[in-house]
Amino acid sequence: MARLLDEFIGVTEALNTRGIDYAVCGGWAMAIHGFLRATTDIDLIILSEDLDAVIETARSLGFDIKGLPLNFDKGETLIRRISKIDHATKELITLDLILATEKYADVWNDRRLVKWNAGEYRVVSASGMKVMKEAAGRPKDLIDLDYLRGLDDED
């Protein structure tokens, strides 16, 4: 996971440097919200109009394997995937770009700037993560959802 953390930092720092807006979601957002669990990729929500700039940024960091577009929920959830091979470990590192469609407009608008691990990251809020986790509905998402609901209980 240390190598993936390095990639996460590299991608987000490059986007910050280029002034490209994003919000961390998925496993990294869960870690930032205080629930550290294994993750195998980097998930970001971005604006459709920034897709080319984000892909260009990722390519500058070695992400040069473009995946097929992934479309779910009758086109309400659009994911664009780009990956790279870690030359040291020979492992695939994947960057999933979730487009901020109308379904995720409130999630996008409620993103936060958070200090974490000696950096600042734009992150989907806990309430936004609940929306995304409910939509995904996989077993790991339901575990994440239980944690996020627990955050409400602490308020």
C-alpha cells in the first residue's frame, strides 16, 4: 500500500499544481475520513470538462494504459479508467475517474478541502461518500457505509 500511497500523492499533487479540480473518493477518501482499509486503486470524481486534462496529467505520471469506458445506472454513473504498470513490482495501478454527472452533483458540490498525511486534498464529504457507497452497494461499500453512519452518531 505504501507504493499506492506514493502514486496517490503524486496524482493529487500534480492535479493541485495544474489547478485541476477533483475530489478523492473510494478507499482513499475512507482513509481520510478515518477508516483505513485495503484499497487497490485511486478513485477521483472530476468534472467532465476536465477529463482530458486529468488524463494528460496522469499520462505525465506514467498512466498510459487506457481502459474502456464504464457506464452504469443507465448512464448516470460514468467511469473512465487509466492504469500503469509499476515497474518495480509489476503490479497494475489503476486510476478510476468518476465523472460528476447530475446524479453526483450534490456530492461534487459538497466536497471538502482536508489536511491529511502532511498534504491537502479535495475529498468527497462523509455525506457524499454515503451517497456513493449506497449506489455502489458492494460488500466492501456496505462496510464503509456502516462506518460513515457511525460518524453521524458521534455528532
